[in-house]
Amino acid sequence: HQTPYQKINPDEVVGLGAAIQAGILTKEIEDVVLLDVNPLSLGIETKGGLVARIIPRNTIIPTSEDQIFTTAKINQTSMDINVLQGEREMAVDNISLGEFRLTGIHPQPQGQSRVEVSFSIDANGILTVSAMDLQTDNEVSIKIDSTEMVSEEMISQAIMDAKNNVKSDAENRQRIETIIRAENLITNVDEIIKDNSRQLSEYILQDLNSLVIALKKDIKQGDIKNIKNGISLLTQSISAAKNSKAKKVS
């Protein structure tokens, strides 16, 4: 239990706040404005269980923001939207306000579909989240009253947890982002080999394949230093493959 702060009179504080608000409404006080703000950051879960923040903490409401996201897999036709509130880097460490699914996404190669996710908070604190496939205009949305789901105690705890885990959260995000970059690079190599196998020399094909195998092993072992090195070597090999193809075409 925490001892309450007793150096101020709670009745006076409430009375003073009411007096200030009344003064603002009657325009007797013109140099003070009381604004409602978003108490915790809002966003969605992305690949690897990371959080993409869309409306930062302490943003004045009403407000609205949107971001473009892409599909994480080849020929992905749906996207699960997990709406999150909090300041941590991993989705699991934040408050989930609700989930919904956007279906009917036009199947395309990884990362080519474009989905616009929009967040809007009205003056009453009601959050509306929508997701729309920009190619098909297929859209789905959800309304959330976060004020009923998240208490003042939960907000204080979320802010404290974020402060206590700043370093470990940053390291965790960097590790996951590195792994995602490596996985995307492997997918890119698979597409290059599939589309250009006849135009690439046997040496280049062997080099690409061996580097992919090595990088997959590094990902499985989770050694970030080795993964970064593997990314660098594979990126160089991809560049050599593209240059070789260009020479053959010319």
C-alpha cells in the first residue's frame, strides 16, 4: 500500500479544477486550455510480434492517423489486425483492445499488397480502427471504447513497465527486425533463382544457394552477429547475380 499525498486538500483541488473549467467556459479565463490526450500509444501487431505505433501517447484528441502496411507472406489473402495500447516494443507486453480480420486481399508476391490501417479517436475517446486493401477497396473496421477497458492503474503500470524495460525492449526489437530482414532476403533470393535460373551461371547459383543455407542455419541458432554477416554476404551475392544477368542481356 502507498501512503496518500496529504500536503494538499483534495476538496480544494477539485474545486479549483471546476473553477478553472467554469472560467474557460464563460471566457473569464482565456490563457488556459484543458485538452484531452491519448494516455497510451495505439498501434497494431506486425510480423515477428512487434508493435507498429500509429497514434503516439499524449496526442491531443480528437485525432486520426493512418499507415500503409504490406503482406508478410506470398499470396496472402487475409490480414489479422490486433489493436494494441501501450509503450512496449512487443505486442504480447501491451494491452490488446480487440482483433479483427481483413479478408479478400488480392494475392500477390510478399510485400506487394498494400493495406491502409486507419486509427481515429473522437472527442469521447471512442476509437475506430479500419483496414482497407488499396487494390480491391475491401474494408473492415471495429469500434472500441478504450476508456472502459483500460483503468488509470493500468495506464500507470504500462508506463512504468516501459521505463523499466527500455534497454531489453530495444535489443529485442533489433534482434527480431534483423531476423525479419534475413528472412525477407531469403525470399528475395528464391524469387531471383526461380525467375532467372537460366540466365545465371552455375557458380552464382551455387553461391546463392550455399549462402541461403548458411543464413537459415544462423537464423535457427539465433546468433545476431552471424545473421548480420550472412545478410551482408548474401546482399553482395545478389548484387553480383544482377550484374551478371545484366551483362548477359546486353
